[in-house]
Amino acid sequence: MTQPFLSIVIPTFNEEARIAGTLSQVIEYLASQDYQWEVVVADDGSTDHTAQLVGRVIAEHSNVRVLRLPHRGKGWAVKNGMLAAEGDYRLLCDADLSVPIEQVERLLPLFEPGPGGAGSDIVLGSREAPGAARIGEPARRHFMGRVFNHLVSLLAVPGLADTQCGFKCYRGEVAQNLFPRLTVDGFAFDVELLHLARKLGLTYSEVGVDWYYRSQSKVRPIQDSLAMTLDLLKIRWRHRNPV
């Protein structure tokens, strides 16, 4: 197979209830496109049948593959998936499809220079940028997210409305340079990547997406918010010197 134009990286951990449906939707969309593509499932040590279910899809689609990793966290899975991917552009897509896969069409134009594009190295799907919609999200969850984003602006990445949406796209060469530097294995990995990108002089843009709250989310609002806040302080300390 020639080098893919687009890689979809899907981190998973015990996703047997929905991974088959997710892959079906992703593949159906990609099969209708006129470019080469691949799907990389980065399995973070699932103890259920996630990897086996992905294996059944692989048997029918040679451009789908799975990385079976020891369990260390979402950031760890995304890092390995992005570095294993081969696409010119590499999209992080959550296994719950909280952002429908079709909305990659909102991100890709921002990589282009000139009118209508921004020439960006990284394009972030955002739940707060103009044109975004948050569907079904509990008010408490939204409030906690806004508090965390305020801390992110103060401590690590100023000027972004939403760093935590699980729908981001990277130029392939940028991913190869950036992800080996990632040290955070948990949910705050996005912040560390963007903090590093800023220090390296990389450019990034936000574009509004439709985001659907999923009640089966792996995020634990209180425990993970505390862990992510601690990670913010670690990020500031680890990267206090120039890159």
C-alpha cells in the first residue's frame, strides 16, 4: 500500500461494547474518500475482548491494524499509535466517536496555506470555538472542564479555548517530532503536547466541532480532574528549560 494520506489513531481500553460499531462507521466514511487511509487502534492493555474484535475487522480490511500495549494510560496509547501511524496527516479520534468522524473535513482545510487555510502544523477540534456545539453534556461536567481549561491557560498553553477535545490532527512529520517528547501517560497528555508545540514554534489552530456527551466515558470527573491538575504542575516543571 502507498503511504496513507490520512491515519486515524483510536486509543482503546476495554471498549468491547462499542469498538466494532466505531470501526464500522469510521471505515464506511473513509471508504467513500478518494485518498489512501489507515486506521491504527492503540489498545492500552484491554482485559476484555477489544483486541479480538479489532482482529475480526482486520481480517476484512488490511489497512486496519492494532497495537497491543501494556496498560499505562491514554497518553501512552496515543503516543504509540501516532508514532506507528504512517499518514501525511494523523487524526486522534476517541473510541466513543463523541465527535463524528465526518468532521475531519472541518480540520483538514486548516493545514493548507493561503485563503481559507491557516498553514497550521496541528489542528484542534474544539468544543468552544465558533461553530462548535456541545450536545447532551451535564452542566457540572461542562463547568469542571472550563475550570481546568482556565488552569491550562494560566500554567501551560495560553490562548486556547479547549485543549481536551479528543479530536485533533497533526502533520505526519510534526507527530514524528513531537510525540517522542511526550512524558505524560494520562489524560493531560494533550496539554503537554501543546505546551511543547508552543515552545518549538509550531503553529496550531482551533476549529469548532459538534461534540456529543457519552455517558460511558472513561473520564472520572473528580479523580481525573485532580490527576490532570497535578500533571499540569509536572509539565511546567519538566519543561521549564528551553527545548
